[in-house]
Amino acid sequence: MNSSQLVARNARKYPKSEAIISPEGSLTYIELDEKVNQLAHGLVMSGITKGDRVCLFMPNTPEFIISYFAIQRIGAIVVPVNAKFTHDEVQYIINHSEAKGLIAHEMVFSAVEKIFKVALKIKTGKKAEGWLSFESYFELSSPEEIVCTLTEDNHSTILYTSGTTGDPKGVLFSYRNIMTVAQMIAVELEVKPNSKLLIMMPLTHSAPLHLFLMSAMVVGASVVITPTFTPELLLKAVSSNLATHFFGAPVAYLLTASHPELKNYDLSSMKWWVYGGAPLSKEQVNYISKQFSTDRLTSVYGLTEAGPSGAIMLPEEHGEKTGSIGYRAPLHTELRIVDETGNDVSQGEVGEIVLRGEGNMVSYYKNEELTKEAFIGEWLKTGDLAIRDETGYIWIVDRKKDVIISGGVNIYPKEIEDLMVKFESIQEAAVVGVRHLEWGETPTAFFSADDKVEIEDLKSFLMKHLAKYKIPRVFEQVEMLPRNASGKILKRALKEGVSQV
């Protein structure tokens, strides 16, 4: 089974059921399948063949989903590209993936209008010089069925990592990888044919694409999509479409929780409020639960290279364990915490999380050396340091690359960050290591808050709970912490703005 076959099967099983619901209208499964066939025929006529890479530069729109499955239907490989990327960032991915085609949406066309080194360029909306019309493919092509014969071991997709620590890396997936994690979500989160999955986070990221779009395709559910996210749009989309599942980065929940009209919206249809992509403290989870009047918050932990998969904490497991990532890996995945030699660590001892399962990537595209470094045998290294408590629950200590070594002693920024958000009006915090002439590194803290924070008061608060060597030497209050499109804080950008001390 492959992804494109799911659409064709659903067109036969549920022809009149809504597959896609968007601000522009809706498409039934049979309508979606016909459009996928039409575009697939057109791509073949335009010279795209099995194994070719085709980039998608689009926000969450029906055109993205149609294109995604059409590319796969002819055996080509989809390369989704973040719709917020600049010309240079898109050009890098085109060059690195050696893409033969690029399909761009009119909403973001200005960033790629002058793109080069790609044979086939297609654009939605108004015609542009040097670009073929996306809409013309549906006027000229046949809806006759194309049977996709790819197996689960064929290559499907290349997703580029966010590049928070360097150039984006291409993560190559097979259909087996994607089907594994899609089935995992369908089972763990009870996705049914009558479910409506709201997707507002970018489909160019692994969780919205592989977990939520694809789990809907596995069972024949509906997806509700919007090209962007705002708190008000989230509230309207849930209440007007009776959405049942939503996945969002923590920042999406925190922003919506403070929306002044939140209590005026009926959100009772939502069965699964899913958060992931970055940590939430216990205080933040409790705040969101109260504001949303829900006990259905669910934590998912994972990384792109794992499908994503990793760990899950269901609503009933929250409570005293809120802030952890749960005690187990989800369906089809195994999880361990190991030392530098790959041996399991003891309870309460810090080690690195490693994952095994058929959701794990095939490789980093065109980088065999980096691929070897990412694994210990069949186990994928996550780069996340964690401990298990006495009841088996897993607590992230920090990113391995974020650990600050000051005077030979390890300092975990997350410990400081979690404490800072407990102080008065601080909403979020990020602690980074800055080079120090004597100590090697020293912690520097950035934070945003509702009101002006007195730094000496903050320091006094931290010193009641932390050893002196962990207290940041520098504190800086900012309006907002820099984030990438998936909601992760860009610590590299914070480091670049600080001089060594």
C-alpha cells in the first residue's frame, strides 16, 4: 500500500464524503481522486517520471494536497518546502534535492518568481512568464485512473529539517515509514471515518503531513485546512466545522488561550487537543486546560527523522505527570534512554532518548556519513537528554546540543527555563550558552513577559531554587522569542546576537 492508493480506495469506498474542507470550499473523495489523476497525467506529459523530485512551495491549500498525491501517483518523490522560505532557501532545497519540477502557489509566488535550475515550473492563479498554469492541467488532462503500483519500500518524500543548527538536511522517507506513523496516530487518537482533523500547522512539516493528513487518508476521514494560523481562525475553524482533532505547536495554544473572545466559541466537538514540537511546562498545560475548558490535552513527542514518532501522553495520564512526555512509545515504536555507549541508563540518570521502529527515516538524502552518525544499530538518536522517574515517566532534561558546559560542569538550560516561566508575568524563556574566556561557557537568558520584569527580583527568585553557577549572568527581556515555522525557538539566532564575556 502507498499513500496515493489510499486516496483512490477512499474514492471507491466513500465517494461523496468530504476529503478536504477549506476556506475555498470542499472536495469529496471522488473529486479529489479525479483531480489527482488529471494532474498526474499532466505531469507525465510535462516530462516528470518515476524517481524525479518535485518541490511543492505552498501553504495549506487544496492545491498542496492534490499536488502531493499526484506526484506520488506517478512514482515521483515529493519535496515539500516551507512556504515562509525566502528565494535563497528555496533555491538551496531545489539544488540539494536536484528537483526536476516546482509547483508554487500564487500566495507565495513572489519568493520564487526568479527561481532557476529547475526544468518544470508550475504556478497556481494568474499566468506568469516562464511558468505553466496549474489550472490548465485540469482543463487539458484526462481524469482516467492511473494505477500506482509502488510498494511500501519505494521512496516517497524528502522533508527538510528546520535548520535551527545549520543548513537544512533532507530526510528521505519510504511509504512504509509514512504508513507506519499514520496508522499509529489513527489507532492512538481514535481517528474514524467521521472524524474531522483540523490542520493549521504547515503541511511541509512531518507531524501535520504524515500524522494528521495521512491518518485521515488511512481511515477516510475529512481534513479541514487553513493557509495560516491565528488564534481567532483556530476558534472559528473548530466551532464552524465541528472539528474533532487538532495538532498545534505550544505557541499556538498559548496565544489562543489568551484570546479575549475564547469563551464565546463552542469548542465541544474537539475530542483531541494535541500538542508537540516543543515542550510545555506543567503550569502552561494547566493554564491552557483551564482556558479551553478541556481535559483532552494530549502530548506527542518525536522528531522528523522518526516519522515523526517517539512518545505519547494521553489525556488521562496528565495530572501530576504533566510536563513529561509520558511513559511509553506509541504503536509501532520502541524507546530507550541510553548512555554514550548505547547501554540503558538507570532510573533517574540522564541519558539520550533513542527510537526504533519502521517509522524511522531511510536516510539523510545524499549524506551517508551523517546517516551513520544518526543511528546506533537500528536505534535512531534523538539528541534529547532525559530521565525516567520512579514511576517510569520520561522527563526531557534538554537538547544534547544545548547543554552548557561551564567550568567543566553541565548546565541544562531547560531547568532554568522551566523555573523562569513560573516567575510573575514571564510567558516564555530561552537560555543559551555564550562563550566565556575563563569558564568556557556561561548561561544567558532571554524572555518575554506581559509586564516589565525587574531583573534583580528575577535573580533572587532563581537563587532560591538553583545553584549559583546555574544563574545566568545576563538577562534580556524581549517582545517575542524568535521561532521557526514549526514553533521551535531559534536559539542559534539568540546566540548570534550575544558577544562573548
